[in-house]
Amino acid sequence: MRNTFGNVFTLTTFGESHGPAVGGVVDGMPAGIAIDQDFIQSELNRRRPGQSTITTSRQEADQVELLSGVFEGHSTGCPIGFIVRNQNQHSQDYENLRTLFRPSHADFTYFNKYGTRDHRGGGRSSARITLSRVVGGALAKLALRQVGISVQAYTSQVGNIALERDYRQYDLTLIETNAVRCPDVQKAAEMEQLIAQLKAEGDTIGGIITCVIKGCPPGLGEPEFDKLHAALGQAMLSINAVKGFEYGEGFEGVSQRGSEQNDIFCPPSMADKLPGTRTNHSGGIQGGISNGQDIYFRVAFKPVATLLREQDTIDLEGNATTFTARGRHDPCVLPRAVPVVEAMAAMTILDHYLLSKTNRF
């Protein structure tokens, strides 16, 4: 089982949804980076359960403990170990799933791969494990600040309620002003109403998260098998419930002609040392390598597979049966997935930045 992400900047995670704790080890963090623990905790707070009426009611403080790699408020260059203790598990809610395979979950595939599984909330396959990614991403963001790179994501679609595709039309400072993390306040209210309605019906809904990376220098990524957009795609597709990834114009651009899609270069201005482009249909990446423009992409999330209503399934012996899920579950993962998308993007960019430089800032 591969539990490590990255090449130079790496994150190794451990833990299960209903185990004692979830945590990880970050290696390759450059030395001398100011470690803002309040910022790391605030990132976890954006992901934690129980933060609004449209998320799971599981109550977890998700307090992170940094165990190593930090001295007098700065990274030492040594591995940073961390842990977040589980404090509000209701494992009994999953007892009726001990001998069943839940539809569209990892139960069946995990069992067939390993011959065993933790039926309590999905165990290792649970989305709770993503909190380790958020800690790793927060550390990556702190390092990226030093070189002027920012990563920001937001909910751009829930069900059929969608924002315009162009992120430049929105004030991204409004993302954290509502429960769904959407920069359009009116659309956010509609999304929240839809999620609340489906939660009351015991159903779920999916959507899309858009992410924007600013300040990324040209030259990150490789021209062949380690293209930057491929690395971002792999990172996003590793997140629970993700079903699709596109960058730049993506699938929307296939109906246009090359004369409409090409990003024409402009000479550098007095303020800019590098040439720019009139447009950015490429999404900041050309030939697998960053070109200095904003990198933007979209990530599609499926509806949560756990429904609080009766469903058909099979048991461990393959016999047909029915079950009704119990417990506390998200009717839509989008609001809590926004910081996870940012975290995976930040770790990917920092990893490729370090691959293109030395391990010092």
C-alpha cells in the first residue's frame, strides 16, 4: 500500500477513521520556514466536521500536534511529524455494515485487494484521512509564501447550480463568508438550500471545485512523463469522491479553433521581467511546464455514496440483501473538500518547485 505523496517534498500519512488518531510525516520541508501553528490549525478548521448545518454532525476539534521538525518557530529541515487524535467516533453506527458491501464505496474493492477491511466508517478509505493532507498542504503553503505563490480554491458548482467558468469574474475574498465556500453570495445561498433539502431527504449531491494558483514561476514540470498538469491531475484524482479533472479551458475548449485557443505572447511591460500572454486558455501550463501565468483547474466530485435511506446490496457471501446506513455523514463533500484541493495543489507545486531548484530558499 503506497501511503507517501511527492518526490522531494513528501507526505506519508497514517491512521483510520475510527482509530485512535490520524497523522503523518512531512519530509523535505526546507529549513528556516516560519511555522505558523495558528494558520495550520485554521486550515484544519476549514476541513473539520460539524462546522455547519450542511456538513456531517460529527464533532471533532481536530487539534494538530506537531511532534518534530520545528524549533523556535521555524522548520529545521528534518521530518515534521504530526498527529490529530480522534475523539468523537460512533463505531456502533457501522455495526450493521460488518458483513455488507456498501454501494459505490471502497468496501468491495478494498476487501478483494487485501482480504480484510475496517467496516467502521471505511477505515483507511475514509475521507477523514484527508486531514493529514490538509496539514501537509498548510506547511507547503507556508513555504510557498516565501516565493510569492498562492493557492485558492472555491465551490463553483453544486448539482446544476453553477458559476461562470471564468474565475476572474469573482471576488475570491468572499469564499469564506458562507458555508459552501462560494464567491457568489446569491449562488451560495441557492447551493446551501439545495444541500439542506437533500440532507433532509437522506440523499446527496456532487459538484465542482475550481482552484487558482497565482505567482507560479515558469519552468515547473517536465516535458514528458512528469508534466505539471499530470502531477496536479494525479493529486486531485487521489482525493476521495473525485471523478474528473480539467485544467485551462479543458473540455470546453474542444469546440473552438486553434486561432481562438492560442495564447499569443506579449512583450514584457516595465513592471514585468517576463513576457506574458494576451489570454490564458492554456491554464498556465504549456508542454507540461508552467509558463508564469495563473494556473487554474476544475475538479469534479461525485455525490456522497452514503445515503440515509434503504439500498440494495450484497453481503460477504454474495447474497442479495438490503441495508440502511446510520451515523453522521456529509450530504455534499464540496464545502469541506475546498481546503483538501488547495492542500494537494500546494504540495504538488512546492514539490515541483523544489525539484527545479535546490532544497533551500
